Amino acid sequence: MTKKSSRASDALPRRYFKEVRFRQIRALVELSRQRSFAATAAAMGLAVPSVWQQVRALEDEFGVPLVIAQGPQITLTEDGKLLVELAAPLVEGFESLKAVFADRQKNALRTLRIVAPASMLHGALRKPVAAFRRKHPEVRLTLIDQPSFVARKWLEDGDADIGIIGIAPDDPPMAQFRTWLLARYPFHLITPADHPLAQIKHLTLNQIVKSPLVLAGESSSSHRQIRQIIEKAGLSPQLNVTTTATHRALLLDYVAIRLGVTICTSAADTKLPKPGPGECQLAQRDVSALFGHEEVFIVQRKGRHELAHVRAFREAVIAACKV
């Protein structure tokens, strides 16, 4: 090796370590999820100063601030959000490489974790889940019952492979995820049959919010969408939510004993139950003109290598829930 070639080879490693590295990109993507240097360091198995150095190296490389520290919490700048949006699929693809390799070798335990609200698990997902279970008995299938906004966190933390969730119009964007619209469910108002709201021909938001409301839990997409619409109409001070429940059947039970009226959607049967002892007859009317539709999506991380059995489940659900 000549002296000149030796100098060239010495220069290459020095330049290589100055360039953007995968760990730096991963640190920023993880920071966007965890929102603090301490939580990011714990997730990556690094010291806090190491994470800080990785992010600062990226800022030096791209020449712009990427994060803003506010005490222990951080927020991404617009440039930081853009870089995460571009880089997250690369991180996901790399981190899923080992699972894909093992799956192609046909010696890996095949697992599939699905997170979805109870309304979807009880309703629209029952048939595709049963069909998938029959066709792929070798897959260890886990169904996780969580309301939509909590399910987002499961997906962001990598604790589920697929989410089937409702997304309200003003919910935070899911830039790091791919989404497919599965279904649109109209909102209905359900009241005692003799309730004044059941008799009014042309309902208004103002008339509805004057009644006590029984709504799905605050982490559900339907609850968030209802609140968003009422807030935009300037009627939030009049809103009186007396009860929340995790399932449509519970909502109807509370309406049947006159604790309030409910605004809800259904991914399962929309038939009203017959009144039990001490309960009143219920009436239902479409209020989608006021509240729109609850939109439900199937959600996956962008960039992640999709295993064959995961793709098979996703396609089966999309086929079963055609919009």
C-alpha cells in the first residue's frame, strides 16, 4: 500500500463517522414517540447524554433545530416533524428486518397482535377474525380490547402489529402510519320513546345538549368527535355528560333507566333491545346531519416489512369491511 493510498483509507473512517448514522435517526424517531430524553434513553438502552448527542449531531448535519426542550418534555420543530416523517419508515424497515428474515426461514413463531375497541371486536371483526383463525391456525393471534385513542398508544409503542381504530376529524395526525378506511358509521340519537327529543321534527345541536348525555368513554373516537363538534358550535358550557360507558349495550341500559340520552354509532347490530323490568321503550333516529360519521381505519406503521400472515389478516379485514 502506498503512502498516498494509506492516507485515503485513513480519511474514509473519519468522514464515515461524521455522516448521519442510523442510531442518530433512530434516536430522533424514538424521541418523537417518547417526548422526553429520559424516556427515549430508557427505550434505547442508552444514557440520556448519548441521546442528546445523537439528536444534536443530526441538527448539526441538517443545519436546523429539530427539537425544542421545555423542561423534561420536548416538542419537535416543523423541520423535526418533517425529518421524522421521512425517516420513520427507514427505522421501521430496519427494525423489522430480523423478524422477516426468521419468517422467511420458516422457523419463527408467527404472532399477530391486534388492538381494537370492543365495538369492533364484537361487531365487524368477528367474521374475519374467525375466518383467519381457521385458515392460519399456526399463528398465535392476540386480540386486545382498547378504546381508539388508547389503541393509538399501543401502536406507537410497537405493542401491536395492527390497529382497527376510529379517528375523529380533529385528532392528531398519524404521520408515521399507513391507514386504510374500513367503515363509516352514522351517529344515532337514542332516547326514551316518550322523550321530547324523539318528537322534534328538525333537531338542532342546541336542543340535544340541553339533555343529560350518556356517551362512550372519553378515549373513544365517537366521544371525541361529539365533543369536537359541540365545541366548534360554542355549546361546550351547556354540555352535561352524566355517564360514560365502554360498550353500546351499557349506553342503552343507562338510557333505558332514564339517566340521559345517548349519541352513538354501532359496528355491530343496530337493533334496539326490548325493555326489561323497570325500563322504558327506546327510540332511535339518525343524527349524522349534525354529527357526521365515525370513520374507522386499519392502521399499520409505515416502512415495516409486512409478514405474509399479517398481510393476509389486513386484506381479509379490508375485504370484510368494504366502505
